[in-house]
Amino acid sequence: MQDRTPKPTLNVLVVDDELNIRKTLAMSIESDGHSVVAVSNAADALDQAAKHSFDLALVDLRLGPTLGVDLIPGLLAQSPWIKVVVITAHGTIDSAVQTMKLGAFDYLTKPFTPAQVRLVTERVLQFRVLEQKVAGLQGMVDQPGNDSRLESSSPLMQRVLSFTRQIAASDTTVLLRGESGTGKGVLARAIHAWSDRAARTFANVSCPTLSAQLLESELFGHSRGAFTGAVRDNPGRIAACDGGTLFLDEIGDLPLELQPKLLRFVQDREYERVGDPQPRHADVRLITATNVNLEEAVKAGKFREDLLYRIQVVQVDLPPLRERAEDISRLCDAMLAELRRSRPIIGFTPEAQAALRGYRWPGNIRELRNVIERAVILCQADRIGIEHLPSTFLVQQEPVEVGDRISLDKLEEMHIRRVLATTKSLDEAASVLDIDLATLWRRRKKYGI
């Protein structure tokens, strides 16, 4: 089967005062699918670097009266990840090596061939792909168990995953809505992984965790001296994600004063760093998430209506765990396999399984993981028992005596709870109750089970 995974590409800046060399380099690099901006002098190079995010800069060592080496600090300040390759004549290789000590990545000697240019760009491409993979892995450290969360036996969740895979191929802005702990961050990363941007950077910014000033700097970047403590330039997450995906978690907590700036970026892909009036552009896909009612926030004056329209071009609603109870046992097994490490714990007792299935999970998958981790720590046997779970997980089965004054609804609720607690699946529970799955789902929703 042919590999349809898109090949990663570079954004390249060529700086050389000789027109023929600029044209030769641009043609050679563009023929491999990369994007190229070519300029003739240092001032234009810094101007382009301020507007765009580059992965590679090919810089001539001699730029008329100036030295290409003097460009290196300015280029690195704009894009710390940029790889600078110095172009030099044979007689000045020693100088090129010296520039590498100042931060250059490599050098290219004149006269060069298209094959030599391709070799240099391929080296840089491999480096950038590796850097972005490392950044992605670092972002996953706090998100264990991701794969198991994207598997489901629930028809409701399967529809969500199928729809999400369909929209992942586009560049449209996506709003993920769901209760806390339902896996919105995991799904955002999956959208990135399923998209044509998978080889580029994915970054996660949590809106409630930073003050308005720090959040603005984190997103848009700042110039040195923009505020107290800004001792160096910061390119910001938007610049770092150029070509990739930016995930804004809990967008409902975005400070009102930052919302116009984000709106401008969503509309025009244009923004400015704090303390720097230079407009900048970045090709970034935006995914946002919220667990609050943004429409109510708009009515309360806490969220801009025009921003809401812009970020919910496509909306995905994640169901809470209690509405995909078919997945609880599988998730428990997957998390146990991950968390037990070398512990000889092979599973759960029937009582523990019943308690886990009968719980409402207000904290959803995040709460489930915490409960399993706690149980693994406490368990000294080969199976996790009900005694290893918090007391809130004990299934309450109130005895009903003949003559008790109790409504039919209450009686039905208690009976459904007992059946759910003593069966292994929703299919089995529906069979015992002699109703179909759709009716069982409606009853569970009615009674909050």
C-alpha cells in the first residue's frame, strides 16, 4: 500500500547578495517541496525573520560591506529553533567553522551542486522532525494512557471518533466541548496526529493557569524589555507552532482583554509580540476546548460573541464516561496494565468491577485513572478488591420491604442499579431487564445512573 503520509517540509530563508546564487538556491530547494524566501541583504533578512517563522537560513558569509555571521544572533532571537547554514568560498572555510561556534548549524562551500544543497536541507529536515517529535513526547508526559482513551465500544463515542477523523484532514478551527476529564486534550492531540500537520509542532496552552500578562506572552511572544523580567526575546507558542497545531485548553477562561488579539489571529493569522509593533504571520491550526457553556458566558459579557463564532466552525461534543459505560471495564484493564508495572496484580474482583461500573464518574476518565492508581498502591493481593476503592464506590442497595411507601420510579431505579451492579456489560443488563439498549440508556439518563 502506498504511504500517503505527507512529507515534512521546511520554511527556508536564503540571504545572498548575488542574484544568480539566490535563484539557484531557491529553485533547488523549491524543487524538493520546501518554501523559500530569498533576500539580498541583512536588513531584509531580519525583516522577513520578524514576519515569518523559518526552519533554515542559508546565509552568505560575505554580504557586501557586512558579514553574514552578524546575522546569526538576530535570526536566533526571532526563531530559536532556526538552523543557520553559512555559504562560503573555499578560502574561507576556517571562517565558516568559526561561525559554527557562534551558533551556525553547518556550512555550504562555493561552488555547490544541487545534490549538496539537498544533502544540507535533508540534514536540517531530519533535525527539525526529531526536535518536533521530542517536543511532542514531552507534551505527552502528563497525558498517560492516551491510546486506550481513543478506543471505544460505545456507539456514541465511536460516532465522535469517526467524525473527528473526518475533520482532522482539514485545517478548520475546532471547538471540543465536554465535561472536565473526558479527554479533550487527548482528542486534540489525535486530531493533530491524524492531520497533514502531524510532522510539525503541537503545543498545549492551558488558559486558566497563567495571568493575563503571562498568557499573552506565552501565546504571542514578547521582545526583550517589554516588561519587568523580559530579559530576552520570546517567540511565543504561535511562532513555535508555525505549520502545526495550537491547542488552547479551557478557552472559556481566556481573559477578556486578550480575546480581540486572539480573534485577529484566528481571522487573519496575524499577530504582534508584546512590546513589538511588527505584524507577524503564522500558519497555525487552532483547536480549543471548554467545559463551560460559552453561550452563557457571551450573555454574561465574559466572552466575545464574534470570537465564539470563529472558534466553533466545527464543534465536537465528547460524552461523559457515564454515557459510555461500555468502556469502563476496558479502560480499567488498560490503566491497570499501565500502572501496575511489576506488581503481580492480574485484575479486579467481581465486587470491585460492579462498584466501578455502578459509579457515576463525575470526574470522568481522569477520575477513573486516579482511582485505579490509588488501588494499585493499596493492593497487596493479585486482584483489586472493593476494599481498595474509595468508600464512595460502594454500591448502595437499600432493602425494600413489602408495604414500604415507595414510588414506581424509585423502585425501577433501584432495580436497574442492582442489575447493573451484578452484570458484566450493558448488553447483559438489558437482557436481564428484558429491554433494549436504547431503553436502558434512556432509563439511566432519567435516573442519573
